[in-house]
Amino acid sequence: MNEQLADIKKDFSQWYLDVVYKAELADQSPVRGCIVIRPYGYAIWELIRDRLDTRIKATGHQNASFPLLIPESFLKREAEHVEGFSPELAVVTHAGGKELEEPLVVRPTSETIIHYMFARWLTSWRDLPIKINQWANVVRWEMRTRPFLRTTEFFWQEGHTAHETAAEAEAEARMMLKEYIDLAHEYLAIPVIAGRKSEHEKFPGADLTLTYEALMQDGKALQMGTSHLISQSFARAFNMSFQDRNGQQAYPYLTSWGATTRLVGAVVMTHGDQKGLILPPKIAPIQVVIIPIYKAGTDATVINEALERIKQTLSPWRIHVDAAENLTPGAKFYHWELKGVPLRLEVGPRDIAQGQVVIADRITGKKQVVAHDDLARFVDVSLEEMQTTLLERARQRLSAQWHKVAKLADFAAQLEADNGLYQAGWCGDAACEAILKQHKATTRCLLNEKTLTVCFQCDKASIGDVLIAKAY
Ligand SMILES: [Zn+2]
């Protein structure tokens, strides 16, 4: 129990903020809606980023960098895109002491400027595919912000590709969705549900938006990331034509896909408990924290020698020795539990004399005595097991809060009171979808299955199952 934190069961929303700030993941900034990501939070993001970057390169993409500022006219070239993003744009009108001839938009996303460049680079089918990724910060003027989940400025990667055929582009968009799902399962230990967004929920300017969604502990859904098939109208708007294999002018098929610092928020909300954060070992900046227990009358050199041996034994892992002298062991335990470190190792004089250490894991808090000779194996197995346990726990929660339902009239009260995911039939009409707003819910994604025959709202036949939830 950490009394510094709001009650996770009664006030999840405040609990989340408490964990983010008190575990030193982020701090409030003087700029409205923007956060400062502190070193510990940034280290988690770096581990996520490194894994994703490796996979982006392994699947044939190259990193590049495009300008932060985009001519305003670029945004206006594609009608749906400008309509979707206009309310969120930050615009630079003055620079160098003068009013600019053409205002510049701080990128909310980079399709337009990247497509402008693709048009310059593309002349023949031989130039395709183009597969680019950018790691960047973007700005969307959000009215209601929440650290990591929705901030005015956020960090992400945005992949942008151009292909000769529609089939190739769709395969690309699906491949990257799968990469994101693997990242969520294998690294973040978060089970997700994939599907496509409705017309109303899709990316402005996309023909198809694929999404993967997770369920947080409070039963609200979180869109983890998206992968889009971009409309060819972008290619036309930016004169991105090329000579195809038959010598005809053609337009390429485009994709874009992104994952953001929101994933850090997802980890907090999926795994944390009343003691604070719980980090999946694969993305924990510190996997094992080592706490020496100095007792009155013990020879510090004995403990320090033991610490050196342990550091060597555990060198394959990310470890930290907390040797601060001004804090009691109890205060240190509490601090590292709040920060979600998977394993805590206690090194006291009596244990050293017996060639052993005491290890506690962050999920159960259970203490075990481990012989020094067995330490490396024990840590290896424990971290592996914790990674699996976290995913399994989240899976069980997901299935417990996933309801198959028929009519909105019957499940609306439950949706409002308990949150959760509701799988229903849908006729595909925007009017039926819009009614969900009255219950503060939206369609999260259309599933690739059809188990219900009638729409949740009207009497028309269902076009396929849809997932409904309240969402962040
Ligand atoms: Zn309907």
C-alpha cells in the first residue's frame, strides 16, 4: 500500500497521475498541455523505441528526417486531411521579426511534406517501393490533455511508404500492424485487439485505418497505434505520378503508421497496482535493484565485496545498486516498488555469511532466499516468468471485461457503470454509431468476424462485429 497514491479502485484517474509524477516518469511543464519526460520515463520510451526501430529496419525501412514546419498550403491540398487536422494546428505567422508571406504549420503529422518529397524522388516504377520512417515530435492542439496519453506535443515514429500496387500497400499496412501487436505482446505484456476503424473514426485522408486497442484496468479502451492505407487523393494532390511498367502515368499507393509515447501510459495503466508502477522486465530501465543492508557493527567492506561479486554475476541485466546512506532499507523498498522495478535484491551481513541473498519480486512481493551460485539462473528465470505473468494477468482481465451483447438498450447501463468492451453487430450506418456518444462511448474497431446478425441499435442486418467501449 502506498498512501501517497490515490486508491486505484476508487479513483483510477488520479492514481494514474500520481504514479506518473511520483514515480518520476514525467513532470508538468510551463507550456500548457505539454509534459517533460523525466529520465526514468524516457529510459522506458528508449527501450520501446529501440525495439521498434530494430523491427522497422528489419522490415526494410530507412530512417530519415523532415522539417518540423510545413507550409500551410500543403495541409490544404487534401480536403479530408485539412478538415480533420485544422482545429488542432499550431501555426507560425511571424518569424525573424516579420510576418511570414505564408504561415507555417508545426507538423501535426508529416504526410504532406513527405509526400511532397516522394513526388520529387519518384519518376519510374523502378523507384518503388519507397519505405521511410521518421522519429519525431509533433504538435496537436489538444483541449483536454493527460500525460503520455494525450499531450499537445508528443514523440512518435511515423512510417510513410509508397507502392506500385494497392495489394502491396495493404500488405505493408498489415505487416506494420502486426509488428505493433508483437511489440505490445512481447515487450509491453499488453494483450490487444486488432481491427479496422469505422469511416467516422478513421484517419483524415485514409481509405483504411487499422488499429490495435487495449483495455486498461478501469475498463476503458486505449487506441495503442494505427496503420493506414492513405487515399490516392494524396498522390494526386502532390502530383506524385510515375511511369508504370506499361509506360503509362500512374499514382502510387501509400501507407502511414505510427506509435507514440502513449505506449508508456498504456504500460502504467495496464500493470500498475496500489504500490505504484509495475514494469514488464523487457522495458524496465532497472531490472534488478540491489539494496545493501548495513547493520550497526558490521564491516562495510564485507558487504561491499559481496556487492561487487553480485554486480559481476548480474552484469547481463540492467541493475542498480542503491547505496544511499541517508535512507532506511524500508524507505528504499517503497521507493523502488513505486518505480516498478521487477526484482529487488537485499544484501545483508548474515546472508553474505551463508553465501545467499534475499530476492523479492514486484508482482507478488514474495521474498525468496537464493544461493549466490544460483543467482544468475534465478534472475533469468524470474524475469522471464514475470514478463509472462503480466501478459497473462492482463489477458484474464481483458476476457473478463469483454462482453458479447445484442441491443444497446440492454447493455447501455452496464457500459456506463462498468466500462469494458462490448462486441455487437452493426449495420454500418453512422447514425447508429453516433448514438453511442450519448453513453460516452465509441466504436473502437470493426472485427474480422460476424457472430451477431442484427445491428446493436436498429433492426437492419449486421455487416460485421464491432467493438464498443469508452475510450481514452
Ligand atoms: Zn443500425
